Amino acid sequence: MTTLTLKFEGVYEQVINNMLSSKMVKTKTEAVRFALLNFGLNTGMINDETVLDAIQNNLAKSSRAMGDIKADIDQLKHETICRYSELHN
């Protein structure tokens, strides 16, 4: 794990604030993680399979019931579709 203290100004701050206000993410940390994953996928540094493997590994370590995890995923899908619709209408 790596811990960083980052200061964002200008356009970088604006992007993070837009991600927060659109409820795309809940925290600035989540915004940075999201942006890094997106960058990695867009540049070919990582692929979908790598991301899915990481998700599966994290789920395997989880003590949560699979039904609860599935319900959370379904809720996130619904929220994402709603947010996308709001942004593009």
C-alpha cells in the first residue's frame, strides 16, 4: 500500500470536484483511484481481465455474504445508470 498527500489546483481540482458533485465518486481518494484505473485501461497498461481478477481476489478475502455483495453491485449499477442519464439529458 502507498500513502500520498496530494494537492490539486486548477483544472485537476475542478475535475475532482465535478466527480464528487455528480456523485460519480464519494471521496477524493475514490476519484483518484477511479482516474488511475481509467488511465490504466485507456492506455493499455492494464486490461479488463486484470481489473476483474483484482475484484475477484478482493471478494475472496471478504467476509461479506455473496448475496449482500450482489445487492450492492446491483444498487451501484442502478445509481450509475441514473447518474449517467442525469448527466446526458
